[in-house]
Amino acid sequence: MKYDYLIVGAGLFGAVFAHEAGKKGKKCLVVDRRNHIGGNIYTEEIEGIQVHRYGAHIFHTSNKEVWEYVNRFAEFNHYINSPIAVYKDELYNLPFNMNTFSKMWNIKTPAEAKEIIDRQIADLGITEPANLEEQALSLVGRDVYEKLIKGYTEKQWGRKCTELPAFIIRRLPLRFTYDNNYFNDRYQGIPIGGYTAIIKKLLEQADVKLGTDYLKERETYKDMADRIVFTGMIDEYFDYILGALEYRSVRFETEVLDCPNYQGNAVVNYTEREVPYTRIIEHKHFEFGTSDKTVISREYSSEWKVGDEPYYPVNDERNSSLYEKYKELAEKEKRVVFGGRLGAYKYYDMDKVILAALELAEKELN
């Protein structure tokens, strides 16, 4: 059977494009090397709990058009992301706000918090930050950096903060209000019943083939469609001919616990360098679950190598330059368009993925 579009990747980008193409009467085949749809937003039900297999995904956006679009496929609850940070035997609210500062310094007013932070920054005397540590210190002072940034960042990147470039942290928002809402976006929530149900609806008009590695079976699929939408790794598509782009990867340890509530919050970060995992997710709290059991996932940041699951692109100068060279190659591919987090080598929030897929659909289909 001949298709109008072969879409490589059954994640959010590919699914939105397939849905829009289907509305225009286009025939789409979606293939994915995994044995499930949804990409990294895949959720699976365990003990009546929707488990985010590839890490916490909280939908948030200020784009009304995107919010209305995604609400066509699911009802969203009123979950507000309010993470907690654990440093040794101390507990702090995130993002950095008056609850954080009050706990850290036993103060009450924004003026007191600002005075402490400004004094610490002035005492350091950093004018031209040479690395991430100096950049962070010049933005938030020593106490916030030492307790809530340093260890967590070193685990995330696998390097000392003094060995990381300053530009990784361009800003560190400090809120001088008692507000634990992590996002500033107008719309926020978790789809009731999980993200997989959304992807399933988006793909209703497409043919889907899972457990299929397109790059290993190019010959089989090369003439199956007029156009190809590729959402995998752009450098892998070109067989790493210019070298591999760098990523950070994440390893998850998920377990079912025979208790109704393990940590009292969906997201708890562990900011000490000595604690090997970066955070623990307790999935039931995303949907205010009442199960007698609970499911937790510990997240371990790790170095990435070819063959591992890529999560976070390392958008430093070297990798950005290398991506631009791959982008030039991609633009010469007459039948193939690249998109999504891996195709664009860019960390996308989910609303930006949807918007980018809609923009590609508009360009391709009209």
C-alpha cells in the first residue's frame, strides 16, 4: 500500500502531525522502534496508577490555542507542580521562593530575603563568571547555590560545576512571594487517564507499526510513502557521518510499594551530590490517587553513548555547531522533513512540540 506520509516516531510530534494529515485525507503510516506509542510521554497503568515510564511530564502552557487543542483529546486535572528539595536533613520548597528563604534563614519578609541574597552576592565579588559555579553564585548567593543547585547540577551533568560553562545557567528565577507553583504558565495539569490515551486518539486514522527500526529497514520503507517525517536523532539518520551529537541520559528504577503514600508529593529532588539519584517521582500524586499501593521511580542522570536512550541535548557551542552542519544535510533531503526533540536537537516542552508539529502540518498540507 502506498502512503502519503511515513512518520518515523510515534511520539507527540509524530502523532500530532499524523492527526492533522489524517484530517486532510492523507494516508499515514507511523513506525516506532519501541513496542508502544507515545515516545517519552508514554504512561502505563500499574496498580491503578498512571506511571510516567520516562520521567515526570507535566503539561503547562501559556498558549491558549495549544491548550484548547490538547483538551480535545483528554480532560485535564488541576495538578500544580510544586516540587520539594531535600538537602541532608533539610526540606525546601521549589522554585526558590519565600517559603524556601523563610526555611533557610528563619526570616519572613521579601526585604529580609533580598538583603541576605544581595549581601552574599556582593561579598563574592564575581564580575565575570568563568564557569557555572561562579555564574550561579553571582545570581543567587552562596546558601541557595550550595544547598539547592550545586549537587543536583553536578549529578545532572556528571561534572563539577567549576568544569561546566557559565552559559548553561543564564538566569535563576528568585520569587519573593510565598508561591510554590513551579510554572508561570496560565494553563497546567495532567491528563486524566494518562498521556498514552491522547496519543492513541491522535493516531486513530493512521496505520501504526511498532517494534520497527526504520533506520535498519530503510530499503523496505524507502518507496512506501511520498514524504517522510523523521522524528528520530538527526545524526543517527545520517549514520553519524559528521560525528555524534551529545546527550545526557536518564536511568529509572521503578518499584511498587505496599503503602498508600511514600513521600507525600509527586516530585522530590535530592540536591546532595552524595545521593546518587536526582529525584524520586511518586506517580499517584499526579492524579490525586487513592490506591492502597504506590509506585515510585528514582531517576539517575547518566552519560550518554551511541545506542543509549537520548534525553537531554547538550546544547553547548560544539554540539550546536555540529547540529547546524547536520541541518544543512537535512535540508538537502528532498522527501524527508525532520522534527521533534531529536530531529531538531532541542529540548522541547510538550506545548512547544505540539506547536511545532502544527506549524509543520500547516506548511506541508496547505
